[in-house]
Amino acid sequence: MKVIYRDQEWELRGGMTARAAIKKFGLDPEAVLVVRNGQLVTDDTLLKDEDQVKLIAVVSGGIGDSLQTKRCSGR
């Protein structure tokens, strides 16, 4: 299978779960989404030799408490 993460690309044999593939590259399974052949899948999905897999980094965040407080109080 072809695995793509950011600007890197690898070839792996199928027969492993998406979670195992994520860990093989030293990535945190909680920090990436797995898209197999254009479809979002869970990390327990079994990947096959013919699959194309994209690992997408999850980005989270928001307004910090201090900034929110300043905006609400008008400071």
C-alpha cells in the first residue's frame, strides 16, 4: 500500500491495521486521521496491499482563556 503523510510517501505491505501503520511511523494515533482510498476510516480498519492511505494531522486549538477574558471585559 502507499502511505502519504505531509510531504513524505512510503510503501508498506497490507495486512495491518491503520493504527499499526500509524505507529510504524512513530506517530501518535490520537493525532492523525486515516483516509483510505478517499474515505475516512477508523484506526482498527485492516489495510490492504492495493490501498492508498493518507495520514492527516489533526490540528486543534482555540482562543486561550486570557485572550477571551480580555475581549469580554473590553480590555
